[in-house]
Amino acid sequence: MKTIKKYYLNCFEGDSVEMPEGAEVLTFRLCNEQLQIWALVSPCHEMENRRFKLLVVSEDSKIEPSECLKTMYIGSLENKFFLFEYIKFEK
């Protein structure tokens, strides 16, 4: 049975979190400089490490596409925050 779980990360440092395999990140938010990620998980699955980093992105920002798996957006026209999940992560 799948459930929704919240995870806390250090938002700008590139933090890792242990989640069940196949967890689907649903959304994220910043609260008092802390990144909160909500994910749909199957608690019975084996755990894996996943690495995320929050970046403030402007039109002229250079992002290496080979380094990220997915992005999400929150903010206004002035402040665009993107959550990156890194593909390559060493335990």
C-alpha cells in the first residue's frame, strides 16, 4: 500500500535522503530555510539514497542537463526555485 511521506533536507547544500525504491516526488516547499519534500512511497520496498539540491535560477543560469533528472518550480517571476534530483550519486 502506498502512502505519502514528508522528508526534510538542507535546501541549498545538495543533501541526500533515504527513501523507498521507486518513491515518486510529488511536490516540495521551503519553510524557514528548510526544504520539505513530499513523496508517494511504498514502505515495503528497499531503501535507496537520493540526492536533491535547490537552486535559484535566472534566465542566464547555466545548468548541466546531464546532472539532473527532474526539476520542479516554485516562486514568482523574480524568484524561481528549482529542485534538482541528481542522477549520479555515490553512497
